[in-house]
Amino acid sequence: MDDFPWRPGSATGIGSLPGTDIAEALRAVLGELPDLPHLPELPARGLGADLIGRGAGLLVDLPVDMQPSGWRLVDRPGKDLRRIRDFLDRDLDTLAELAGEYQGPFKIQAAGPWTLAASLELHYGDKVLADPGATRDLAASLADGLAGYVADVRRRLPAATVILQLDEPSLPAVLTARVPTASGFGTLRSVDAPVAEAAVAGVVKAVDAPVVVHCCAPAVPYELLRRAGAVAASVDLSLLRLDDSATLDALGGALDAGLALWAGVVAGTDAVLSDAAGTVAPVRTLWSRLGFAPEQLAKTVVVTPSCGLAGASPAYARSALARCREAARTLMDDPEG
């Protein structure tokens, strides 16, 4: 287990928050997650503020607009793409204003190549994922766009260490032929693991920044992510079956080889919050099952919500971030539990 670009006992958010005011959301993140803050995403702002829209807005020379069936690649930029990029520019301007002097690790998020390929449509209406050539073009375009995006953030935060989180909730479905066709009457062919790995690795190489891959779905391909160059896998820990020896072996092997774990242990929608010790109890149980030394726990594990908080109330979202911070510090203060 290696050194990582965050302090032991850190916590962070997944990305999305409720509300429409980016300045208010960023202040909340900076206040509640001082060790590893992130640039909030606010889907409630409307068209272009969603995960797929924001990710598509980062593509280079592949414009998109919104069709009745969803986001689609088109021949020329239009008002929908301008709206996406206006959100991105406004967010970066606010980031520079409120956090320009920040020193330390700072996270940004974007949809990964496989989730975009499984969601965006080609000109004729099928998913990009249905066309291997188009999928390769999209992955290369996204890698270029993310390299520029990371550089833009670095200019706004010159003293920060920028970390990129790739959101890949569709990756397990891509690998197992569970992505529906555009018609919904069938599923697209599976993508071979080496091909999936190469696309993620292409992004990692292009951005020249630590990359975390977030996948809030069962069957996270931990070893694939590690081989692709990701420093951590971000998962919803409630989806991890402790009675599944194959999954535990895969996770344990990836962690032993240097991957970190971002453990989603706080509910993403309004719920009764456990105290700090109770919040990280599943993390300690997992760590014990894997047989790792307790003193490595706070170094290797970052505490997060289980997924984005866009569907939560503002009060709960802020409390959830605070509980993540408190829970992470218990791992640092008392590694033995």
C-alpha cells in the first residue's frame, strides 16, 4: 500500500449536492471537508448540469445536444452545449474566487469514457457503445478534454494537488453486456476487459493527475482499475458482499498491490445518521476480513457518502458531509477501533 495524495483520515464527497447556488455549495464543501474538498455538481440547475451533460461538454470536437431520447452527438455546437460550458465556466470562476489560495488535495469529477459511451447517442440514434470506432473516438476526445479541464482547475488553484474522479457507474454493465440498446429491446455486446482498461488508462495518462474511479454499482472491476492506473476505487460499501470470497479476494489483491479504497458509508438520501464510530464500523469489519494491518486503514481508506447527494435535503447533505469527516478522523485517532 503506497502513499496517496491525501492526508490519512480524510473524507470527501462524491460530487453532486442539492440546490442551484454554486457559491453556497462550494462554501459548504470547503467548510465540512477541509482535508479533501471537491467542486460540487448541482444537477438541480437543469439541462446541462447533469452527469452526462457535463461530461459531454468536455468532449473535444464532438458536440452534443439534447434530443427527446437523451444527449446525442451532433454535427455542430448549439445552445445546449453552450449552456453546459457556461455552467462549467461559472463553476471554475467561483472556484477561483472562493478557493484560489487553497493548498492541499482538491477533487473534481467527470463522467468516464464507458459511462458516456453507454449513455450518449450517435447521430442515427443508437448508443455510442454500439460502434467500437465511435467509442474509441469518444474516449480519445474525452481524454483530451479532461486534460484541458484539469489544467484549467490547476490555473485557478495553483497551490492545490488536483485529483480527478471518473464517474463510471455503467462500467460493470459494459463489461457484462447489460447496457440496453437504444430501442430497449436488447442489450449491447460486452466490451473485453483489456479494451475497457485501455480507455481508462488513456484518460489517466492524458490528465497527468491522480485519478480515482467512482462506481456505485455491484461487481466493481478493482484489478482492471488498478492496472489502468487509478489510485483508488470509490464504491458504495453497502453493495459489497462480505460473504462473496471472489469479490473479497479481488478487492484485497488490488489493495495489496497499491489501490486505495474510497468507502461510501453514509446514505446519499435523507436518513438517520449513525455516530462516527458506527458509520465506519463496516469499514473496520471489511478491513479485518481482508487481514490488513489496522495502522494502514486511515492511510488507505477515504470516507465518503455512498453516492451523490443531489437527492438529499440541503440540511441532510451538509450533515452527511460533516459525518464523513468525523468518521474518517476516528480511523486516524483510533485505528484499532
